[in-house]
Amino acid sequence: MVVSLASERCCDSQLEMAPGTTVKLGKMFRMPAEFGPAPGPRNVPEERSQLRYVKEATVLEVTARTDPKQLAALLPERCRLDEEPRIEVSVTCLTNVGWLAGRGYNIVMVRVPAVYTGREETLRGWFLLVVWESLADPILTGREELGWPKLPAEVPSVEFFDGQWRGCASWQGYRFFDIEASGFQHAEPPVRTGALLTHKYIPKTGSWGTADISYMAANDTEVPPKVQSFQCGSGHFAFHAARWEDMPTQYPIVNRLAALPLDAFETAFLMKTSGGGDLGSQRILR
């Protein structure tokens, strides 16, 4: 009964923020739900709705071919590799993010071209193996609302020095990822089609090893961002194997990525964009 009463109280989407002012939010909730609807990237206050899709991004991406058996072993059920076995790694630096009132954060994303074959639909796109972000707020909202495999890390903005763009990621001082690229020249951006595929998994409390939620989700209808500039070059990346002492909760992930043989690096991309969707069209696959 206590839980239901708390749920009724937190369903009021108009919250008192300060004397004489209110903010209207949609009925989206996260823990602690007793405080009412939760603001976030897909739940911006009504009077700030014009900021929902505001953001600017600088993206540095490098792709490498790798061993198909090792790569396929990282895919969930009903997913298979699509075309050549390759791993795509990008660092995205977000600034002027509307739902964060103009703040920003950085992302390392690792994805694999894949095809999902479900009971009712087949979908081609990219399976997200793991995403590291430098801010807790998008990690929590992305994991709970979207089912994205997000983890915390220190991800500084990419920097240009001595003719090279460089980026990295670390956890509590242990540097587990590096990326470099150079020789960029202006080019036409490729037309990308396909879905972002994710496996949403939440363990069942008290029944460790059992899933409370386990399903595939995807996003294939988002409004793409506007490309401000696009350049092609060459580059490479590396994941550095970690001990338990280095990354007590993440070393299995980093080590599986570090063990992938990188046979050949393909074209690197440097892109600047603005706007785009907020992944609010994320859906469960059947």
C-alpha cells in the first residue's frame, strides 16, 4: 500500500520549483520515483521544450577489420555479423546540450555491423557492444530508459596537436583506450541507413544470475543530425588489457576488446554536427 500511495503522489507532472514558479514534466519516472517525474533527455520541462533537440557534436571515428569468430562471440542471440567482420569505434564530444542546460559530455562508442533476426522482424544495423560516457546523468537515463550498455569513464575531449587528432578513455586513472587519426581532407558524408541495436538486461533482485528484463531493442527512425563538416583521413585505435586491480568492475569488457586482432584499419572520419533526435523512438524488437 505504501508503494501505491507513493506512485499516486509522484504522478503529478506539475512540480513546485520555487515560490510562484512551476515546471511541467511528462510522466517519466526513474528511481527515486517518490520525488515525481524525472527530467532528462526525453523529458525536458515544458517551458524549455525548444531545447530538447539542441546539441553540437564533434565525432572522431575509426574502423578496423578483425577476426569473425571472436567478434561473433560478442553478439547476443538472434544477431549475426553483417558483411565484413569489423569493429567501429568513435569518440563523440557533445557541447551545448539542451537537456543539460548547455553543458556537455563525451562518449566512447563501440559497435559492430550486425543483423537481428527475430520472431516477427529482421533488422540490419549496428549492435552496440559498449558505450562509455563521462557523465552519470546520460548513463542512468540511457541504461534505464533505452537499454543502452553504458558505463562510466573519464573521456576527455579529442585534441588536435602536431597534425594529429587524439582521444583516450580511462577509469580511475587507468588508461584503457587510445585513438589517433590524421591526414584529414574534406569529403562528402556517406549516407548511413540501419538501426542501432542493443540488448537491454537487468538482473532480478535476489535471484542473481536471473534476468528481470532481457530483450533486444532498436532505434531506426531517429532524425539524423545536420552535418556541418565531414572529413576523411587515416587512423588507429587500441584497447589496453587491464588487471582486476586496474578496473575491478570493467576488466572483462576491456580485455575482450583488447584481445580482438585488428587486421586492417579503414578510413577514419572527423565530423561536426548539430541537432538530431533524442532516441525517444527506441523500441523493443519482436
